[in-house]
Amino acid sequence: MKIFYKIVFFLICTSALSQVERPNILLIITDQHTSSALSCMGNTDLKTPNIDRIAEQGTLFKKTYVSYPICSPSRASMFLGKMPHELGVYSNFKINIPKGSFKEGLGQLMSDSGYDCVYGGKWHIPEINIPDNVGFKKIADSRDHGLAESCVAYLDGKKDKSPFFMVASYVNPHDICEYARGQRLPNGAIEVKSPEEAPMLPINHAIGAYDAEVLRIEQKLNSKVYPTVSYNDNDWRQYLSAYYKLIEKVDLEIGKILDGLEKNGLDKNTIVIFTSDHGDGMSAHHWNQKTVLFEESVNVPLIVKYPQKNTKSKKSNILVSNGLDLMPTILEMGSVKVPSNLKGHSILPVLQGKEQKREREYVVIETMFDGGNSIQTKGRALVTKKYKYVIYEQGKNREQLFDLENDPFEISNLAASSKYKNQIKTMRKQLYNWCVENNDKAAFKRLLIY
């Protein structure tokens, strides 16, 4: 009997010790934030000192892609670890997530393992504010004002030894949508520079000779909602100024949370993750907003500060899908068993300086134009380290190929050249096989059959 009690006592002590030793995890999400729109990425048109603080002692993953360049599908993917079509999320307006899915979601799994899971800010899967059945306790509604203060208040009041998993989900720089519509900005006004002082236009600002026709059709259909179709160069420069100001604004708020961690001595045992749900057109190819499969809309920031001694800023070029890889990474960070049905790859070995044994060969991105006055047009992209293959459902130039190493701004659509027909054939087959293996019927039945 004494042996039995000793074993029980040992297990209780071991469990308590593991709770103390497991790291806290802070996930910061911005909305509509392009990877290049950070000063730590070398962009001199804005200053993001607080996000840079994370990068200075963390790892910046330069080739991080969303599963879908729009809010609800991307966010559902991030918190459930599956592709949007597998979850029944086809756009912001077509959401049919099976009942009970969040029992195996990131929040619930972390909570069940002993993490104190709290969530502040935008949810949008599909509810704007987070519901009470997904494993998180809500600490703030979907607005940027007061979100940092709510997060810091939680940190100030954290007295028990259980580890926490906190999500701070900001709306900005999403207010660029209202700016482009000429509306009041929901999270407060900003000062936009004059055209003469505003950032210069990017080198891929012009519409390409072989850009997909569906983009121009979509733009005209939505011209009453987004009058950017008639923007001149000065308008676009001020658009960029507004976008960067919104990023600087949210950067200040992020700094408050980082200060709260340090004030409470929690930074030494807290993993900080920064990412976004999708990017923004940033005037490239005369495009604002998201949905399209250009780099500006699908390549997002991912920076992870992993607490360890003598950390230095690192950059990684491994391919990451934040929709698939974020969930298994966070679960592994918290010593939580990763469900066997998840197809994502944890990037924890990279953060720990170990060899990444399961580096991705490619990532796949889904999209569909399906809102307002738009036509319903699906699209898919397959991205390797060198090439990006894109196909839309209809229109001229619906098939695209870009050499991302030599043409990172996607100016030249190589699908127009017979020289690359074998490369296109190879990637078309890769995408087709992926669609079949992942039961993406909409793509392999309607997009990829010629």
C-alpha cells in the first residue's frame, strides 16, 4: 500500500512540475498584414520597433504562406489545423464547419492539457467575437482600443503556476479596407501623408500584360465598393501611406503587451509568436485588398521568439503554411499530443536549432472570389521555394507561373512562354495530385481539367 501511495505522490509531483516548466505562449495576430510591411524586413517606409523586438531575439520565417488569403477561411485553418475546403469554409460568406470541430481545435486541446487559454480581439470564424465553446476564455471584444490593456490586466493578475496560452488578435491594418471605401476608420483616424511625401509606388505597380483577366473583371464588378479602380498614382501613394500608418499604429499596441510580459517577469518563460491571417494588395498590379494569389496577399509575417539564453535574430527560408503548421507547432511547444489527422509540420525543431527533418516541398493556397458583386471564381496556387504555379477557374491568362527567385514581384507570367511548358506541366500535375489526395474536388474537377 505504501508503494502505491509513493507512486501516486510521484505522479502528482511530476505533473505539477511539468505544469511549471511548460512555457507560456503568446500568439499575436494582425489582420491583412503583408510580410514585407515590417522594418525588420528592410522596409524603410515604416517603423515597427515593437514587432522588431520579437525578431531581434527570434526567428523570422520569410516564406510563410496562408492557406487562403481572406479572414474566415484562413483563421479557421489556423485554429483547426486543416485546409479551408476540409473544414467547409469556402469564403467569408460560405462557412459550414461541422458541429463539434472545435473539440479538436487548438484552444480546446491546449485547455484540456492544463493551459489557461485566453483570447482577446477579432475571431471571425464566422463570429466576430470569440464564442464560449472553443476552449478559450474571452478577455476582450473585437476592437483594437483597449485590447492591449486587457491582455496586460490578465498578465498582472496571473498568480497561479499554470502556463497560459494567450491570443491577442488585432483588427489593424484591416482598416485599410474602410480607407479604400472612403469610410470612417473603425479603430480611429490616422494622418496620411501628402502625395509628395507618401511612399513611392512598387516596381510591380503596373498591370502586367499577362495578368489573370479575372482580377480585372472582379475589380470592375466591385468598383462601387472599392473605387480604387479609378485611382491615379497619387491616390495609390496615399493608400500605401495609410496602410503603413495603420501598421505603425498596431505596432504601438503590440509594444504594450510585450512591456506587460517584461513588467511581470513572464518574458523569460514565454514563447512569442507573431503572424497574420493574410496580406494586402499594396497597389501591386493595381490591386488593393486580398483574395488574389499574388505574394502581397498570401505571403505573411511569421516571427517566433523562443526563450533561451543568448538568442540572436535568425531568418529561415523554409516553406511554412501558417494555416497547417501553426497548430502542431504550438501543441508541440506545450507538450500536447498532436492529433494524427493533422497534416501540418511543426517548426519547433528549427526554433530549437535542430535539423528540420520534414521540410515542405511546397505549400498550397486556396481562394475564391465570392462577395458583394463578384462572380464566383475559384483559384489555387502551389508554391515551391523557386516557383509559384497559379490557376483560376476562368478568364484569359487563368494559368500563371512565376519564378520567385528571379522575379519576386511577379512581373513576368512565364506561362505565356513555351520555354516553361514542362515546368508548368510538372507543377500542374503536383497540384492535381494534391487536390486528389486531399479531396479538393472543386479544384481537380473544375480548375485542373483542360
